[in-house]
Amino acid sequence: MTGASKGIGRAVAEAFAAGGDRVAVHFHADRAAAEAVLAGLPGTGHVVLGADIADPEAARRLADEAESSLGGVDVLVNNAGVATSAANAHRVTEVSYADWQRAWRQNLDVNVAGTANLSYCVARHMVARGAAGRIVNVGSRGAFRGEADHPAYGASKAALHALGQSLALSLAPEGISVTSVAPGFTETERVADRLAGDGGVDLRGQSPFGRVGRPAEIAAAVVYLASPDATWASGTILDLNGASHLRT
């Protein structure tokens, strides 16, 4: 479970642990938050693992350490990624060329290449063990509706969804299912400030339900897609946005 120290990742880790699974709680920079998640998980055998997945060798080591620590990884949830914020906005008319390039490099290195490399390494372990594994990618509705202030983010999530579908085709003969979820705006601690005041009213108004998503709702979908019952959903991109963006 990558990016499991907070938000959606934490909710997914908690949901798997509640179902009796052992979880590798991955973090990039905030070990204390990851340790706190670990301490709150029910069951035993969970581990905390740190890595910058933008580094190909770090991604490989993470896959190897998770495989060894858990006695085999049967489910990989690719949740780690560069998120949107005011600090990393890069609207064409408002940033320098250098900042534009920096945003694209960061988003592609983590959201696409990092996820692809980790998926490769974990899938190789699954194939070697003959495991009917599952890979679930956490994408975004931004892949479909566009992101004016964060175009590199939107493009990287679209690439992530395409990666999942390509892997679904190539790994199905090995018994491995690959799916993606595309959440809309989700209520996490990272975006608490954006949900306050008039901005929060606008964000909630994007959905006819009059609210934003909850991490537990995303986690429930991920757990389902990782289950044997969802094998025939391989290749799916599941929209989880409260009808805030409908695509054909």
C-alpha cells in the first residue's frame, strides 16, 4: 500500500487490515505518520516501509522488502503520488518555463514512472510465486475533466489509467487483475483548508449530493477491486466522484 501514511492511503490500509490482511504501510517522508497508522491497525504482521518511488532503485527495493516482510505481496495498491496544491499550481500563463518543466518532471516521475516501476517489480514477484495477484491504481477524475491549474497532474493521472489498462491486458494470462479508481475531490486532512469557507461550498456543490467524497468510500471500492470476486473487472477505471463529473 503506497502513500499509506494519511488520507485515502491510510483509509485503504485500515480497510485491508480490518479484513484480516497484513499490510505494508509505505511512506515517502513522514515516518511518524506511517508509524501512527501502523499502531492503529488491527491484527498483526504489518510493517512500515519508506521509499521515494520516483527513484527506480528505491522502487525495486520497496518491492523486494514488502515481498520479504509480508511473505509475498498479493495486492499492490498504487496510491502514492504528487497531489495538487496552490504551491505546485502551474497554469501556463502564470509560471515560468523552469517551473513548468519542474511540475511536469515531478508528476511524471512519481505518478507514472514510479508507479510503473513498482508495478513491474511487484508483478514479477507475483508471477514467480504463481500468485493470482491484484494491482489497484488510485487515479483521479482530473484525468477526464482536465486540470487547468495542474495540467501535469491531469495528464499523469490519465497516463496512470492507461498504464493500468495496458497491464491488465499483459498480466491477465498470469492470473493477475489490474484495475483503477478515479476519485473526485475527497475530504482528507491535506485539503481541509480548501474545504473551508466559500471554496468549500463550491467544491461540495460540484456533486448533486452536496458533499465531497470520504476516504472510506474510496477504500471500500479498492478492497472490492482487490477481491477474487472482482477478477472480471480487470481493466476497469471506476469513477468515484458522486456524479460530479460524468463521462461517456
